[in-house]
Amino acid sequence: MGKLSLKHVVGAALIFVLSACVTTNEVTGRSQFITIPASEDTSLGLEAMAEVKKTAPVLESGPMVDRVRRIGKRIAAISDNPNLPWDFVVIDEPVLNAWALPGGKVAVYAKMVNSLTDDAELAAVLGHEIAHAVLRHGAEQLSRAQMQSLIIVGVGAAVGAATKDDEKAQLAVGLGSLAAQGFVALPHSRSMELEADDIGTRYMAKAGYDPRAAVRLWEHMKTLKDAGGPPTFLSTHPSDDKRIDRLQAQMPYYLSVYKKR
Ligand SMILES: [Zn+2]
């Protein structure tokens, strides 16, 4: 295949994928670019969880898991997608982090659970992660990474055909493996973080947890320093004063949701 026709094929594929995959999120009203059908979220999450279990001590029973599951299920039940196959586990490692996989598989690390003052702060963490899963942020992130590598493969193939230089094609392979671990280790975009704060705090309030604990949580996290090693809550959930300010600004609304129940 000549380089010109290859460029045309890649261009046509990009236009097809772009037009087919932009959907409007029903909860936020924001347009999202997602190449993965919602029906595949569950199997994708199960696959990713199986990968995590190969390397991490995942607890599926015991008092700490019971507590996380009790709070998590209470919030998931009033979320915009109560029918996802929700599950909550604890990873028995001294790491301050939590994450959500597509399809409603949520994990919190033992150190995170132990560092929180009460159920409401844990509900703030779980509400935030539940919102990420409901809003399909993992699938969105993976789609973006796929698109980046598709563009680089396309450019790499076109350039490679002309210059016999496969460096760019190799770069594309690197990005692909990055996407594979993206659910757990990559930071969400700023817009995803703010959405998860907003929707997650509304969920926790609706489930009966005082939403003011969300502000306490992020203030608490700010005082803790990232110590390197495995990804921590701050590295995958960048925190700053602006996100706390936004939560404070919306607090009258969250409190009205909390008091209305
Ligand atoms: Zn987040």
C-alpha cells in the first residue's frame, strides 16, 4: 500500500471513529469521546481487576471490607447507575489511594481507610470513585489514549513508509501499554476530577452522609505528602485549593440534598 492511500485510510478511520463515539453524558450533559460500548464496561473491569489481583493483596472479606462495602453499596444504590455490578474491595497495602474500574469495581487501600476520621470521610472517597464509574471516566480515558496511539500509528506508518524510520511506530506501542494500566495509575483529567467531586458529593449527601466531610477529606489529603512508590490519591487525583473552593461554593446545594432525605 502506498503512503498516500494509507494516509487516506487512516484519515477515514479517524473521522468514522470520532463521529461514532462522541456521546452526551446523561448525568452531566458533557460530550464525551468514548470508543468502548457501555455493555463492555463490566468485562473490561473484571479483566482489569483480575490483573490487579495477580500483583496486589486484594481483601474480599473481613471487617474493613464489610465497612467499605456497606457504605459503598448504600451510595451506589442511589447513584444514577444502581444496576452496575458494584463491588468494593480493600487492598491491604500501606498506600493512600482509591480507584474505580469500569463497570463499578471500586478499590480502597487499607492505609486510606485507616487514615480517615469517620464514615462520612470514607463516603466522600467512595462517592467520588462511584461517580468516576457512573460517568465512565475510565472508558473515556482509555478511549483518549487509544486515539492518541491511533494517530501516532497513522503518522508513524505514513512517515515510516517515506523514511523507513520506525521510531514513531514504536512510540505508539509504548502508549498502548500505558493505556492498559491507565485505569489504576494515570491521573484523571481536571474536568473528570471536578465532575467526580460534584456528582460524588451529591451522591454521598443523598445517601445520608454529611457532605461537609468531602471538604475535610481534601483538606486532609493536602496536608499529606506524596512519598513516591505506588501511585497515591494525590498523584491520581491532583488536589488544589480550587477544587476545595468549588466544593465549598456548592455546599449549600449538597446540604439541601442531605437535609431533604
Ligand atoms: Zn478522581
